[in-house]
Amino acid sequence: MNESFDGPFSLVQMLVGSITARPLRSLLSVIAIAIQVILVLMIVGLTSGVLAEWGKRAEGVGADIMVQPPNSSIFMAFSSAVMQESLGDQIAALPGVDEVAPTVILTEPKNLMMIYGIDYKRFNALSKGFLFRAGRPFAGPDEAIADDIVAQQKHLKVGSRIILLNHSFTVAGIVAHGKGARLFIPLRTAQDIAGADQRVSMFYVRSKGDTEATRAQIRQLLPQSSVRSLSEYVSLMTSSNLPQLKPFTRTMVWLGIVISFLVVLLNMHTMVMERTREIGILKALGFTRLAVVRMLLGETLALALMGTTVGILLTFLTQGILKETNPGLTVLITPGWVFSAIALAIAGAAAGAIYPALRAASYDPVVALAYE
């Protein structure tokens, strides 16, 4: 190749010139790649964040073991109240059990917010207890406790009225978040709302120290029930451990790659057609096929890097905005997924640029120079 075009500085000048000569097309490529990065990071971040937050809230209850109906989902928001409440007394009688808290899990259909129906004294005894920011425990059937996050979101104060599951409640107290649900109502009221007399969704159990031995005792008593330790439950709360979420995450990732691929393919194909004469001149001046491919792929790489940078910055900006406006919605963005998003964006862009670059490299200089 001609020496005047062989230096890295000259190559960088050519890349910058090619990109700035077509600002609108370059901008569209950058936006498409940024959308891919945002799509991947936000979908994975929201999924991972919600799961991790669910795990932490369950862990914060203070129990060691969860006893659920057979074949129950780990997504407690979809639990049904089918277990006899009297089983709690049988579990409490086991030698390794220290405390048992029957719980009815309800979900507000408007926003899928999880509500716990609890026996306040027994649920509170699982840990050091609720940390009240204001107010007191509920005392009547139509009183509720809200955590500080939902109180901030819904502008609740002690004495505020709130409609839950078409039932009006008075907020008796506001507590620190991290105790399983965002809202708590009396167990009997929850059973009435659910139409589940003397039945519960699950039991939180605190052992006397030996979790696995106590778990074995419960399994012997209730062989058909799902008996998980809290540590096991928390470990399951990652998208990689949930086969139900893998197809969804994989689909979103591939959708992002396809978007990037198609936009870059269209952009590079059009650009090559427009630059046929220019490519002919470069080949006449000594550019080899490899040099032409390298130049065009270099432009694509530059656009991909700009797109990924914009995408990552916008993702973290969105994460910050969501944290301020909706503290209950957790977006967990890990370094591993950031690097994965960068790699996927570059791979999608490179795949879209290969065919146009190879086509440009195959041009005959004489024919290209005659192209109008």
C-alpha cells in the first residue's frame, strides 16, 4: 500500500473524515447501537435488580426457613393461600423450631405490589422486630403498616387512608423497609379478602440454630411441602438461576443484536454505494483489498464504540433517575453485563459491516473510477 496512507494518523484522519462527512447517517448508527446497549442493560438490570431485592427483603424477615405448598413458585407474589393455618402449631412443636409466623400473601393487581397478612406478634418475633419511623402496630382489622419506601412513593403518613384490594385501610405505622412486603395487614383481614378461612400462603420459620436439622424435621412432618432455607432462596434470586427468565433475557439480547446488525448493514451498504468512486481512487493509489476492509470496519468500530459509550451513559442516567423517582424499583447493573453489552454491540455492528466491506474490497478500480 502507498506509504502516504500507511500511517496510523492518516488512517485516523480518514476515519474521522468519513464519519463527519455523513453526520446524519453516522448519528443514526450511533443511536441504533446505543439503543441495543440500553435494551440489554435495562432488561437485565431490571430483572436482576427486582430478583435481588426480593431476596434481600425475604432475608430481612429474620426467618431461617420458608415452608410453602407443594410445587410452589419462588415468586411469592403469585402464592395462593392453600395451607392449613393449623400446620403452624405442628411446626412450632418440633424440637428445632423457635418461632413460626403464618403469612398470607396478597398482590395488588393494579401495580403487583405484594401485601403480607400477618399475625403481628409472631411475625415481629422472627427478628429484632419492625423499626418504626412513625406510628404504631396495627390494632384493628382495617389498619395497615407501610414501609418507608411505599410511604414515600404514595405520600403516606400515619392516619392516611389507602385502598388495598378494594378495601380501605388506615395507615397505623410506617416502618423501615426490608421485611418481605411493602405493606402489612392483619392476618384475619387478609384471609377474609382472599376468601381463605384458616388458610395461609406460607410459614416463615426460625430455627433454634441448626437450620438444616430443623429443615429435615419439617420435611419429615410435611413431606409434600416445599421447605427451603432462606440462604437457598436468596441464592435462587438471580436471573441466571431461573430457567423461566433465560428465554426472555436471551430474546431481548438477540433483539438488540438484530437492531444493531440491520441498521449498520443498511448504513454501510448505502455508504459503500455512495463511495464507489472514492474507493476506486483509493485502490488506484495503492490500497489493497485488506486495506479497504480494514478502513470500513474501522469506521464501524468507531461508530460502535461511540454508540456503546452513549448507551452506557444513558443507562446509568436512567438508573439514577429511577432511583430518585421510584426508589422501590431496583436496577442492578453489573460490570460483567456492561462488558457483555459492549461485546454484543461490537459483534452486531461488525456482522452488519462485513458484507458491505467485502463488496467494496472486490471493486475493480477501473470500473469504480467510471462509476457516477
